[in-house]
Amino acid sequence: MQSKEILNYVPAIGYSILLLLFMIFYLVAKWKESIQDRPKGLQEKMHLMATFLYHLMKKKNWLISSGKVRTDLMAVVPQKKIGEAEEEYYTQKFSFILMLVLIGLILALALSVASVNERVMEGNKIPRKSYGEGDFETSLKAEGAGGEALGKYEVQIGERLYTKDEADELFQKAKKKLPKVIRGENKSIKCIKNKLNLCSKLEGYPFTIHWDSSNYSLMDTDGTPGQQNLRESGEEVKLTALYTYATWKWEQVITVRVMPKDRTPEETKRQQMEEALRKANERSAFDSEMTLPGEVQGKKLSFREMPEDFSPYFFLISAILAGLFYFLKDKELNKQVEQRDQMLLLGYAQFVSKLTLFLSAGLTIRGAFHRMEFDYRKKRNHGLPESPLYEEVSRVQRELDGGVFEAEAYEHFGRRCRRQEYTRLITLLIQNLRKGSNELLLQLKRESGVAASERMDQARIRGEQASTKLMLPMMLMLFVVMLLVMVPAYLSF
């Protein structure tokens, strides 16, 4: 083997060395881990190697982001000891990685060995595929007599072709076989009632076959027999098969007889009716109206025109739209509830601040609610948009004016708001009403600070959501810009 041919095997040798190192690594892992029972399956062997690799990397302090992994594991699996959880996590990870590396090495070695199966033989000859096996493409590297590189070339190598004498001999055999092949489900080519198998290829022969018909209304080139104006005794049709191979051509004429199909009584009646309608149309072709046949086969006839009825489609569409509306309406309601909850959350900090301010000014809780409701109605009269929060405050005021106990009205308010923040606030107010407390203002100020912090968090989250929604339009704009830059550059070459 020449030295330049040996170079083709360098990748395969490299992969083999890596596989050998892989096996040595397994033996070292088995020895170091002191496993008494020999691992039986491949998965167990991978687990053994992964365990050894974990211990080695931990000892050398080579584990990447191990601190973050330990923190995450303590949150995810708090019931396990952190050491055991960490070892199990890394062992599973390394086991999968080692399996991927092993599979990759084996596949790479197999492909590398297959790729060096050179077709070039002594005397600069390369074997063709045999008859009918098709062409193939190969990459060739040309070198001069002195070993200088002359470039790489993609060469399409055709299959071996028959000589003219060999092709003539094959044609004589094919022309005997073809009538039997094209017959299909018909008993004989002299009694064609079903579709013919006018094939373009004949199995075992290299020819491509094209068809021509002497009467396309009775026999099309796809093999479908016609029945129009066909006599009961049938009619003959000449089919011409044009064989082509390489640059040579041959012809074969096959005569078939197309016969009327065997029909059921219903099909016979339908054919008679269609024939009567066709003749009636021909008779009155020059009249302003078509006179329909009055009878067929001695049976009197009457006709009714059947307009197209699209009502089922409209009903189906309306039913589908109704079903969609049913679910979309629920979705719309859910969206309204989400918007209401969001507005309640955003208005909570301001509501607590106002309540704290009014109580600090000497108003009672009831008076504070009354004042907030009064200010809201005044602003509504001047065009302020409706606020779900202050609509609930107005509802509390109406309940109080209607004689509902104060604590009960506040409790209703908290339930209707359906948020933890309002439940927490109402709990403070009701405790103050029932037990009394000098620390209400202090608690409200503390709650106001918490509410302000939560509002800032919500603002940050909404900003992140908005930026996320803008990602798709930005990517589309980037794609358009790339097209505007790349297409002219590509067309200029």
C-alpha cells in the first residue's frame, strides 16, 4: 500500500486509538471504584465510568458551576442528602455524555472505514455498476507524476451499458413479454374491459417505453378504455410501444379489442338515460331551448331541475362559528377578569396610601371609605375612566348606607377583590373594628411600604413581558435587514 493511500486511514486510526483509550478508562474506573460485581450491561458500565469521572473531577476541583448546582439540588430534592443528590446528578449526566461519545466514536470509525473503500484500480480504472444498477457519484483527487496535487473532482460514473447486439436480443425477448404484462386484470388483449397496465418500464429490461394510440377516445395512453360510441361487438385499437435505450429505438404494435364493460341494471339504465340526453341536446342544438326526451326504452319521463343547495354548508359554518363563539366568549370573560385583577393589583399601593392619609387626618375607616367614594364620583363626572377598585369602594359605601354592618361590608369588599393583598388589608381593618388597636396606622404604613415594593416588582415584570413580546417583531425586522443586505450581494456574484 502506498504512503498516500495510508493517509486515507489516518482518521480511522485516530478513532480506533480513542476507542482504545475509552476501554482503558473503563478498566481504570473498574479498578479504582473497587466494584466487586462485574457490570453486566452497557448502561451499568457507563454508570461505573461516570461515577469514577465524578470522583476524579470533584477531587481535582474541575466541576463547573458546582456551587449553583448544589444550591439548585437543595431546592429541588430537599429530602435527600446534598452529597448523595450531587453524586447522583453528576453520575447521570456523565453517563449520558459518555454514551454519546462512545456512539459517536463507533459511528465515526465505521464511516471513516467505509469512506476509504477506494474504487480506483490499477491503471487508473474505476469499476462501473452492472446493468440496471444505476449511476453513482464519487470524489476523485488527481495527482501528477511527481505527486503534485491537481485538484479534487466530482465525477458521475454511469452504469455499464448493453451493446447494440445485446440490446436487440433483449428487445426480442421483451416484445414477447409485454402483451402479457399490459393485459392487467383483463382475460385477453382481445377482450379489454378494464384498465391496461401501459408500463413505462419492463422489469428485468433496460428499456424506457412510451405509448401511442390509434384511437384516444377508446384507449388513452394511461391505459383507460373508453366506452363512448362503442359497439356491442367492440372495436380494435392499435397501441404502439416505442422502446428507447441509450441512443437506439425500437417499435412494437399491439392490437387490442376494447369491449363494452359488464354493467349492472342500474348502470345500464344510467347509460341509456345519458345517451338519450346527449342525442336530445344534439337534436336541439340550433334551437333556443333544449327539448328533453319524453321516454327512454318505452318508459315515459318527466324532469325537474335541481338547483344547487348550499344551505348545509352555511348551517355547518354557522354551527362552527357558534361553537367558537362559545369558547371565545369564555376566553374574553377570563381576559376581562385578568385585566380587572391586574388593575386591582396596580391600584392597591395608592389605595393603602390614601387610606393611611385619611386615617392620619383623623377620619374613621368608614369616613375614609366615604371620602374616597366621594372623590371618585366627582372625578367620574369629569370624565375619569372607570376603576374596578373604586367601583368596589362605591359598592361598600352603598352597603353601609343600606344598613349592612361595617365589618361585614369590608369583608364583602375583600372577597370581591379576590386578591391576597386586599384580604390582608381587610383583616387589619376588621381586627381594629372588633378589638381596637393603637397600632393600626403603624401597620398601615408598613403595608403601604410593602405595597409600593410589590408595585415596583409588578412594573418590572410587565416591562420584561413587553420586551419579550417585542422579540418576534425585532427578529422579523432583523431577518428583513439581512435579506436586504445579502440578496444584492449574492446577485452581484
